[in-house]
Amino acid sequence: MSLTLKGLHHVSALTARAPENFRFYTEVLGLRLIKKTVNQDDVSVYHLFYGDEAGNPGTEVTFFEIPNAGRNRDGNNSISALSLRVPDDKALEYWTQRLAEFQVEHDEIQDRGGRKTLAFRDHEGQRLILVSDEHNQGVAGGKPWDKSPVPAAYGILGLGPVHLTAAAADSSAKVLVELLGFRRKGTYPSPVAGQPDVIVFETGEGGSGAEIHLEERNDLPQERLGRGGVHHVAFRVDNEEELKQWIGRISSYSLPNSGFVDRFYFRSLYFREPSGILFELATDGPGFATDEDIEHLGESLALPPFLEDKRPQIEAHLKPLDTRQQG
């Protein structure tokens, strides 16, 4: 097929408390808050974007705030973990110490698919995996923000493999390969004894910034999404013209989809694959410097033009974030 996804664009998850989320992802993980805006479908709550120094595609982790949301009930047909890339194996040793210092629940360093990894959970139970780029080849990572509390030599470079868990992996695999053009790269043993191997798929230039890891589990209930859960994963589309071609392609497969959606910082399409996991295709541009100077990303509440006239009402309903890390 002529259309090719470039890799991972962003992953969006849920938080119940935006201020605590902000502190964890900036002060503990050292990511930059690149955009402080609102959920365009519910302007009473935050939508926070974290990433590298400029919020480049492939480095973004975003959170929708849903106050008082129940805890995520982990299970099947879900985005069960997201990964964050670090420069090398030595960085994982640094992170083992750092997570311990901040009393963050974490596992031991272990091998996943030929790479050293370190799994941990944030304060709301969000499942995260640090993955070493020591021997990685493929989509380039980002550049850590020079004001991060984490030294650049150990800093997070962007998104690594996104993990999907499904009761019937074949249906999900078919969409990844036949519809989206992913290539089957290989397998590695399931972390759970007696379960099928995890299947690795890649797209574009490949590498950890362009991989999906699909795990079939017959021993889990259906996930119930809540705080600490992942809402959707987005894949990179080069430009708006290609996105419109993708809309036609996905519609031809009789998969219900959102059609063209303007998210201001990028253009999107949403659809669910057969297991019910929400996928997004998102353009690389226009980018997060569209309405803010690159040096001051995330410092003020950013609103797309169609919400600007409602700014007083919107700001009145939002609790302030602690912006000490943005100075």
C-alpha cells in the first residue's frame, strides 16, 4: 500500500487530579509541559500535553482530567502499557535509583523483545515502561528539555512501544497489518506463564518509536477505563492530504470512524479496531508553537480560536496548576 504511518504520534491517558499529574510528569519524569489546554469535548477540565523540548510528534504523552474518576480496572481489549525511551542501558540504572528516591513503585530491569526495560506505575497506577535505546535503530527520538530536572544523558526521548492486550489477537493483528500497513517484526515470551508470545509490529522506519506490542490474554476480564488507564494511541501521518486518504481507506473497510477532526495543533481521525481499542491518526503539524513561543510552551492556558471568546468562563472553572517547573 502506498500510505505509510511514520510511527507513534502520542498516547492519551486519564487522570483524576491534574495538579498531581503535572508534578509527577514534570518533577519526577522530567518531561516538559508543552501545552496546557482544555478537553475540546468538555472545556471544564484540563487536557495536558507533555513531551520533549518542542513537543515533537512521537514524544507526547497527554492526559484528560476527569475529576473523581474511579481507578482503572486493568483487563483485556485495552492499551495496557505505554513505553518511554531513554538513551541507553546506563540510563535505566539511573532511573532505578531515581524512582526509588521518589518512592515510585517499580520492577527490576528486564529484557523485553531484545531491549532492556524498567516497568513502573505512576501515582494513579498508570502502567509505564522505560525502554533503552542502546541498540535501537529506526525512528529518531526527541531531545530532552534543557530545563528538565533529569540530566540530558538520562532524559526521556519520547514514546517507545505501545502495548495492547486483547482477548483475540488475530483480529487486532489483521487491522494493524492489512489496514494500517504495520509489519510483523517478531515475538517474545509473554510475562505470564502459559500465555501466547507477545507479537511485535512496526511501521515506517521501525524501531522502538514505531512499534506496537500485541499480547493475547485469555485469563482477563474486560478493562474498565478509569484514572491510570490509557484512552487511545495515535499514529503519525505526514500531512493533511495523507490524512484525507486514510479517512477514505478506513471508511472503505466499513469501520465506523470520526471523519476529519481539527484539533488545532494537529488534524485527526479516530476509529476503533475490532477489540474496541481506540486508534487515532494524527498529522505531524501544525505543531504546538502555533499559538505560543517555543520558549514559553505550557506556561499559560492555551485555547484554540473557536474557544477564545469563552476564556473567562473556562478559566473560572479550572484549578491552577503549580507552574514552578515552567519558570
